[in-house]
Amino acid sequence: MENLIALLVAAPLLGAVVLLCGGRRLDKVGHWIGTLLAAVSFGIGVALFADMLGRTAEDRTLTQNLYTWIPVEGFQADMAFQLDQLSMTFVLLISGVGTLIHVYSIGYMEHDERRRRFFGYLNLFVAAMLLLVLADNYLLLYFGWEGVGLASYLLIGFWQHKPSAATAAKKAFLVNRVGDIGLSIAIMLMFTTFGTFAFEPVLASVGETSEGTLTAIGLMLLLAACGKSAQVPLQSWLGDAMEGPTPVSALIHAATMVTAGVYLIVRSAAIFNGAPDAQLVVTVVGAVTLLFGAIVGCAKDDIKKALAGSTMSQIGYMILAAGLGPIGYVFAIMHLVTHGFFKAGLFLGAGSVMHGMNDEVDMRKYGGLRKYMPVTYATFGLGYLAIIGFPGLSGFFSKDMIIEAAFAKGGTEGWILGGVTLLGAGITAFYMTRVMLLTFFGEKRWQPDAGGELPHPHESPKSMTLPMVILALGSVFAGAFFEIGERFLKWLEPVTGYEHGNPPVSAMTVTAATMVVLVIGIAIAWTMYGRKPVPVVAPRGSLLTRAARKDLYQDDFNHVVLVRGGEHLTRSLVYLDHSVVDGVVNGTAASVGGLSGRLRKLQNGYARSYAVSMFGGTVVLIAATLLMRAV
């Protein structure tokens, strides 16, 4: 079965090559080719999963070495794949949800003249993401990491005729490049420390390495994770990335790209376990981003940007859990999988609403859509209940586990992290209830589009609603399926490890507290947006609201500190180069030139002058000799 692993990547990669190089002759069938090859990858993944279930936990790691990528003495890098419980989880999520998004895109992109190219980019993205999670060494992982960055750039900026889309794509690419520097430095440190890039020898040698080195590697890996997973301080690209087509938002911000950072941290668990300071920084980053994204999501009227803030917050939950160490690794991945279901469903639901509302994204211009789009309303509603943690749905199990794990950290740190996760749960209930009320409830607030046409909302075609229904089923049942009998924990524990913490309060108390903040968040949202008419034009709002609308001034901060700071630094370096470096060089040259000019005057061609200089030199030598003898 290990011979099938490479086909997981090869199938969508073949689709990308065929669709991007096949020309216009494939325009009429390109979307079917792309969807079929994504489905083939998923089918192979299911077959490998079935085979893996028939093996013992110790025998579930499969490897496939295709060839030696870089055969240099002392510097060996293999094109090799590793399939274990962790990578298998991502394979099923990426290829499964990716296939559903391909199916959805058939209807959503039906009238786009560049649809074939869009599906080629989707296939390229899926192939790169699968390469990332299947690589058996950090260098090959980096290759997939950069491939994901390239594909996301192409997809976010797909509608190149929109300056905002082109700018957003460039911004995403540049911000991610900052994080990529962290991964490249981490890989260099690994090679100089361990002499290899492969996961197994690197992670097995952690116990023989100094804590300082592990901390440096861990912090660089975290920097990389912050870029891909849109965590503070590299989170500014995520909201702007909504300029891409909605299927891109679902693919990038639900199940794939933004989860790459979580995968990197959990895959490198041994490194972080040996570097408690790096682990602490991971939890802090996760906690800050959890609240940052939630606050931003509360003030956005653009439905996709509200969901983008939600994604940032939910990934913050996962990063925080991963920073808890063996207490939280399993629950970070569990929430990642359940989030893949309900967040992909929410984004596809948002795209369905836009499809029926003439591409309008402002929720203040929606209202009352539940009567006109019943399937979208039902599936979106189930995703909403799942993400806020309604009892029995997927988010209830996965998010509650993270909250319990945060408290189980123990001590003051545990109380702080537990309190942050509880507060985040309450804010999540508020902003997601706000999205539901503004979109599907209340009075109609529909406005004419740029052409003066009033929207005529209607249900989307089956190619769009079928994936939404399947994702809604995952939003409802996946969490319970994972939790009953601790299936997910037993599945991942051999790879990630697991430790029971010492929570200061019982699990029942945590659940009760979570339900209380959940009800409070819903009640506040209902009071503000359900009991009274919602104005089409947003009111000025409080100081915090205005700040949240501007993403808590993250772009202003980046402009002042990074852009202007970079400009001043560049000017200072130019001045230093011209005035100091070039000044020393030019001054030395001028001094030598002046001295040579003066010495040249002594060479006048007169014999008497040379005789006098020779006589003078002789006198000096005699005087020096006599002086030395006297001494």
C-alpha cells in the first residue's frame, strides 16, 4: 500500500499540469477533470485509511522513498513520503473537503471565462498541501510550504482585473514570506545541529540537544506558523484575502492553508516539548490571536471578512492547544478537523448567499433570506451552531476539550489561558449570532446593485448545495463520533502523545461555564440585532467598534513600524554607505593621491637635487648609527 502514497500528490498535480498547459481546448471539460482528479486523491486516501485501520497502532507508519533528491556527501535529502495517523488525518481532510469545494466551484464559477485555469490552480493548491503533510523531512515540507504560498497567491488574485484582489494577493505573498524566513532558518539550525532534515532522526535526537538550541528552532518554527496560519503578528493578510472567489476562501481558510502552521507545530512536538519557553510563546500567540480575531469579527459587515476574523480566532484556539504540549496536541488537531467541516460550510453558505444577492457582501443589505434560501439557511445554521459550541454538535466537543486542557495546564497560567478560551467562546457566540441575524432574519434590507437592479434571492444549484449539505452533516456528527470511546485520542496518541492534566475544576464545571458565556453572547447579539430594525448604513459605533472595523489598526501599525521604519532604515544605511564607507575609501584615495602629487615634485630631473638628497640621506644614516652605538 505504501506505493500508493505518491499517487495522493500525483493525481491533483497531474490535473494542474493538464489544465494549465492544455489550452482552451479543455475549457468545456476542465472543471470535470480537476474535480475528478481531486476525487481520485480522496479515494486513494480512503483506501490507505482502510488499510491503516487493519494494522496495529505501532505498525501504522508507512514510508515511500521515491529517490534521493540531493545526493551530496554529508547533505542528503530524499524525495520521500511518510504516512502516519497525523498525516492521514490531514490527507482525508484536505482531499475530502477539497473535492467538495471543487464540486461547489462547478456551479459557482459556471460563468467565469477562466474557469479551467481556476480549477488548475485549485488542483495545484491541493497537491502542494498534500506534499506538505506527507513529506518525511523538513526540506521537502518546505518545498510543499512554498508551493502552497504560490498557489494561494494565484487563487487570491484570480480576479486580476480588480486592483484590490491583486493587492491582496501580493500582501498575502509578502507577509507569508516573512514567516517562511523562520522556517528556512529553523531548517538550517536543524541541519547544523542534527546533520539531517528527516523527521525521525531529528525528533529522536532532541534529548541530546541543549534547551537553548531547541528554543531557537521552536521560535523559528512558530514564526513560520504565524505566517501561514495568520497568527499575531503576521495576521494582516487574512482579511484582505477575501478578495478571492468564495471557494478559495473556503479552501484556504477552512481546511488547508491556515492549518499548515498547526500541523508544523504538532509534527515538531518533540522539539517544543524540550523547549518550554518556546511552548509558552506558542500559547501566548494563540491566546492573543484568539481574542484579536474574535474582536475583529464582531465589527465586520462584510460576511466573508466576519468569517475570516472567526477563522483567525479558531486557529488561535488550535495554536493555544498545541502550545499546551501533550495535554493539548490531540485536541488541537481534533478542533482543526471539526473546524474544517463547519467553517468550510459557512464559507460556502456565504458564497451561496452572495450568489443569490448579486454578489453583495454587506450583511446590512441582507435580511429575511431564510424564506428564499432554505437549504442555505439550514446548512449555514448548523455550521453556526457547531462553531459556537451548541451541545451535541462538533464544535461543542472539540472546543470544550481545548478549554478543559487550558485549565488543566495548572497554576496561574492555567487560569489565565482557561479564562481567555472562555471569553473567546462568548465572543464567538456573539459575532456568529450577529451574522445569522443580519443575514437570515429581520426585515428585507435589499438594495439595488451598481446597475440599479434589485436582488432576487434564490436557492443555489445542486452542485453548490450538495457540498454544503455534506459539510453540515460533518458539522453535526463529527465531534460526537470522535469523542465517543475517545476514538480520536486513541487514533492520534501514538504520534502526538497525550497526558492528562490536573484541572482545578471538573469537566462539568467547565462545560457549565461555557454554556453560560454562550447564552450571554447570544443574548447580547439578539438585543442589538434581533429586537430592533438594523440600519442599512452602519452607525459610527464605539471607539472599540471603530478600531475593530479597521482590524485593530494592524495595517496602520505595519505601515508605521515596518514600512516607514524600513524606509528610514534604508535611508540611514544609504547615508552610512555614502558618508562613512565611501567616505573612508574616497578619503584614503584622495590622501594617497595628494601625497603622491607632493612626492612627484621631488623628481625634478636636476642632478644637484638628487646629490643633495643622497647627501642628506647619508647624514641621517650616519647620525642614526652613532646614536644607536651611544645607546
